[in-house]
Amino acid sequence: MQYENPEIPEGINTSKDHPLKELVWLVVGLILVSLLVMAVLAFMARLLVPLVPFSYEQEIAAVFVDRLDDADGPVAQYLQALADELSLSLDLPAGMSVQMHYMDDDPVNAYATLGGHIVVFRGLLEAMPSENALAMVVAHEIAHIKHRDPIEALGRGVLLGVVWSVVTGTSGSDTGGRVLGETGLLTLLSFSRAQERAADQEAIRAVEKRYGHIAGAGALFERLEKEQPGSDSPVLEFFSSHPRSQDRSADIERLAGASGWWTEGEVTPLPGFVGALSGPTEPD
């Protein structure tokens, strides 16, 4: 004979692990939903970038631009003058400008960040064999700004925050400051291979317009091809933060051939005050 327990209502699960199972499924569900939302936002980021006014991007940059340790003097002025000339060749959109910053520090690096700001380190200038090679690097970073790569690379948080500030009329600097303060992402921007290739193509066109040929522009690429993987090379240090396909030089040569550009010509030496950092320039 079976007896019903009058203290336990019918239909109630008495298993001790029932609440735990519900919690596990809830966590798994939240993770899956979060991943789906992140994937959708990542896809939408590229579509939303053109909706963000460059002026708002400049407001975001104002939050951290004062932290850039500029070195006053002829080097910084020279970099700005070079960037201004290359910007004309790159046909930047109306309202977009580039501000160069010189960092008197050892890293062999240069990077483009929000609001049209480009930072060049002394270590990179020391590795430059000519102005033509430096112009290629600077033009490459300007092209990233033209294509709005920094704002896209910074991530969904800032991008959506700025779009929201545009819609609501709140300050872009306030929104950007909160996100930047939380993430700490000031310089760690990573661009895709497609973005790097597009920047290369824009840069080599600007170099050809300025000098009438592309001689010397690919000097860093040639050095990179000669370096052994794992070697303690300043060139490899630079390219470690600028990922590129192995056929990058070939892409530029094909573009030069299709465009009918001169691949030989007089290479412009670096000014004396810059050459003093890098030593004698190398012949093309």
C-alpha cells in the first residue's frame, strides 16, 4: 500500500540539485546570449562607424591627448609638416585633420589613434634609412585615420557610446572618458590585414605623389624580408604591432606596375636634426 506524504504538495520536485541545474542553465544561457550580442555588435561596428562624426572622435581623444609626452622642437615640427603634405595627397575628408606627436623614447614604433592623432617614437626615427621610408610610415598611419580604423578598432563600447551621445546630445568627451577610463585602451589598437593592406595602398599613392616615384618607400619591407624570425630586430619590433601579409611588398610592386609609377629615383635624406638620431642614411 502506498501513502501520500501530506507535507509535500503534489508536483514539487524534491531533488536537491534542482536549483543548481537551473543556475547552470541560466549562466549558460546568459553566456550564449552575450556571445551572440557581441558577434552582432562586431558586425554592426563597421556599419556604424560612418555615423560617428569625426568631431565626436576628437572629443574622445581630448580625454587622453594631454597624456602624450610631446617633445617640443624641430623634430615634432618636421613630422607635422611632413604629415600635412601627405594629408593633401591622401585627400582627407572635410573636417578631418592629423596631429603629429613625437615621443623621445626607445620603442621602434608609430601608431594612429583616435581623433587624428599619430605618435612617432624616437626609436622608429633611428631605424629610418630615408625620408621616403618615413613618409611611407606616416602616410600609412594617416590612411588608418582616413578610413576611421582607430574608432572601429577601439571597440563596441566607445563606438556605441558615441552613437548614443549623438542621438541624446550628450558630450562625446564625457561618454568616451567613461569608457576609456574603464578599459584603459589608449594605444593598443589592432587593425585587420584588410585594413593594413588598404592603408598600404593609400600610403604608397601619397608617397608617389609627393616624390614622383616610390624609390626608398619599401626599404623597411626589404629589411623585414631579410630578418630571421625570432631575431632581435628593431624592424621586427615595429611590424609586431603592425600585422601584415608576407606578400606585402609584392602587392605594392603590382600596384606600382599597374599605375605606371617610377620605382627608381633620388631618395631624400632625413633632415640633419633627424639624421642625427638615426645616423647616416642608407643608399637606395
